[in-house]
Amino acid sequence: MLELLEELFSYSFVVRAIIVGVCVSLCASLLGLPLVLRRYSMIGDGLSHVGFGTLAIAVPLGLSPLKISIPLVMLAAFLLLRIRESSKIRGDAAIAIISCSSLAIGVIIISLTVGMNVDICNYMFGSILAIKQEEVYLCVVISAIVFALFAFFYNKIFFVVFDESYAKASGTNIEFYNMLLALLTAVIIVIGMRIMGAMLISSLIIFPALTSMQLLKTFKSVVICSCILSVICFLLGVVISFVYNIPTGASIVAVNLFSFLTFYFISFVTGK
Amino acid sequence: MKYEATLALKDCSFELAAGNFLAVFGENGSGKSTLLKSIAGLIKPSSGTLNFNGIKKSEIGYMAQQTLVQKDFPASVYEAVLSGTLCKHKYFYFYTTNDKKIADKNLELLGMEKLKHKSFQELSVGQRQRVLLARMLCAEAKLLLLDEPTSGLDAVATKQLNSTLKDINLQGVTIIMISHDISGTIDFCDKVLQLGNRHFFGSREEYNVGIA
């Protein structure tokens, strides 16, 4: 085991992927809890498909995917929330439409330009080879900002998510917090997409919070547990993906699924 | 006031003094909840004005009929109650020692101090209502808008909650409460608003004369 880890860490791309991955897992699990509690889980999924669409634009143009995707996905998050507020299109339908459309547009652009190559496949299902050195710095800085914002607004986020109507009646600007959550989620999705893949990144947002909620019943404990769980699942997933040579994203999701089932089973048995 | 494109309530006008306890009665669909939501600022009335006479937005407490969202919400009683103090914070969202004291005091006031570390989802309906009330007291609410707080409670719990509300009211908090239970509510309110084809607004005595 120790030899394995030694071998793993001797590759600089693995070290880069682990730094980025730990940051992203932490932030994703933090953002995931309010999203899951507000029944917004699918926003992550929708935005990641938008992320794929923007990649399809960036790759043929030879532009840095991060710099193109982050603003575009943030814009999509902004629009999604706006659509939710107007009652003409239902929120879940809006997400489904945006998600499929951007996926379709992405696939069309790719097939017309570069074609389905290994690069694109990595974007879809994740790869630890993908992270470049400059991206590491960007990811660490952005994650630190997301983390700091979450910490600063932690109590307020609880307040808003716990009882939106009371928060609104007593004068809290609900839209601001919805927007903040959506925009931060958009950023984290784009960053995490490289390792997890566009198709699988939303699991990083949903699983840790949902898993922790099976056993823990206070907000603080769920937040802490999902952070720890998220990082552990990520690291385990990377090791497994390395050993069995499977896509990193899929292996991380599998570990997350396993931990969810374990927690679910324990809560079922103990009758909590 | 419009609600889903049909007028839910119109020509309703009333005035309360600080410390009044207004009971709102009316059939289903007569616009009680709409009225309360408009006062709370959750929906915009299509016409008309609201004047709060110096009550700040942060001093308004609104309690909806129990929603599904709260049922699987991971939160301890203490976390929920303490969060009420945030209404008084403007740009800084960390709890002070004073906030914690206030939360403890209000937990005690509502007889919930033993359940402090319990999970909100494990509480009975009546206990939850108390937690939500304690939270609003932490916000130093001056106006409580309560949408059928006693629905789903048994007779004993209803009575307890009503008397707690009266205690809060006696400390100068204005309460507007929707109720189905006219006979249980009429004894401790001092103003009555009856919504229907013709609205009635007046003191409890006038209302009693009216139905006698």
C-alpha cells in the first residue's frame, strides 16, 4: 500500500490532480448541502452539461477551457435562477431544457470540428492527466475564495435555507443568496470538470451532503461530515482509478455511491 | 390582492395598534393566507398600501403553515433558534456571546431548553412551532404573522401554544394569527378580522355581539 502511494505521488500530474481535487471536493460538498436541501440538486447536473457545451466551443478555438467556461457557466446559472423565478417555465423543466440543449450543441460542434478524440472523452468522464500547472494555481485561488465566502455567509445560508419565507419576510435578500450559491456552484463545476468529467461532476456536489444527512441530524455536523467524506472519497477514488486504470471521475462516483449505501444501510438498521 | 391571476381578496382594510392580538377567521379560499403573505411581503398586492408605522422589516416574524421542506432538514433546535438573532445583524454574520445568551433565554421562555441539542426533525409539531416562535423572539420581532400555528396540534398542545402566544402578546408584541378554531382563539384575541363576502373588522366584543 505504502509503495503504491509512493509511486502515485512520484507523478507530478497526480500531485496536481490531488491538490485540485481536494479543493474542489471540499467546496463542492459545502455548496452541495444547501443545494440538496433546497431541492436544487439538478442545477449542478444542468450546469455541468452547460460546461461541456462551453468546452466544445473552447477546444476547437484553442482557447483555455477554464477561462471560457467559467463566465459562460456562471451566465447559465444566472439565467437558470431567473427562469425559476418567472413561473412560466417550471424550474426542473428549465434545467432539463438547458442541460440537453447545451449537450447537443456541444456534441454538434465537436463532431463538426475536432471530432470525438481522447481529449473530449477526458472532458466527459474525467482524467487526472488533464490538469496543467497554471490551472492548479487558479483552482486553489478560486477554491479559497469559495470556501471563504461560504464560511462568511455560513450562518446566513443556514437561516435562508432553513425557512425561506421567514427569511424573506424579515427582510433578507433571498435572491442574493440564491444567486451566490448558483454562481459559486458554476465555478466549482467548471474547475472540477477536468478531473471528474462533465457527466459526473454533479455527483461531487450531491453525494457527500446526501450521505451525511442519512446519519447526522444537525446542520453543523452534516457540513463537517460531508467535507471529510468528500475528500476521503475523492482520494480513494483516485487511488482506485490509478490501480485499475479506470476513468477517475467514474471511480470517485463509485466510491461515493458505496459510502452513501453504507450510511443508508446503517441508518436503516439503527432506525434513525 | 391578486393570487394566481384571480382576486383572492379585495377591499380589506384595517388598522392595529402596537400590542394588539388580531385573529383572522374565514372560510377556505377567503384569502386569509394571501393577506398574511402580503403583509409579510412575500407576495405583492395588486393594489393598496401597507403602513407599518415604524416597525422594521427585520422585526416582522412570519410563520407559514408547516412546509415539507423542513421535515428532513438537518438542524438542531439550538441552531434554528440562534439563527433568529441574525435578523439584527447587518453585515456581519457570526454569532456573538450575547446572541447565544438571547437564544438560551428564549429557549427557556418557551420551555424548550431540554431539547436544545435535539434535531428539529425529531420534534413533534407543537415543539417545532415553539422552536420557530423562539427563533422569532430572538429576532426581537414586534409583529408576528402566524398562519394557523395550531393546525395539526392536539387539544392540549393547542391550548399550551395559545397561552404562550398570549404571554408573548402581553409583552407588547403585535400578533396577527389565522385560525380555524374560532372558539379557542376568540378568548385571547382583542381584534377580529372575518374575511368573507363581506369583511368584518372590529374588536372582540363587537364580533361577539355580531354572531350572538
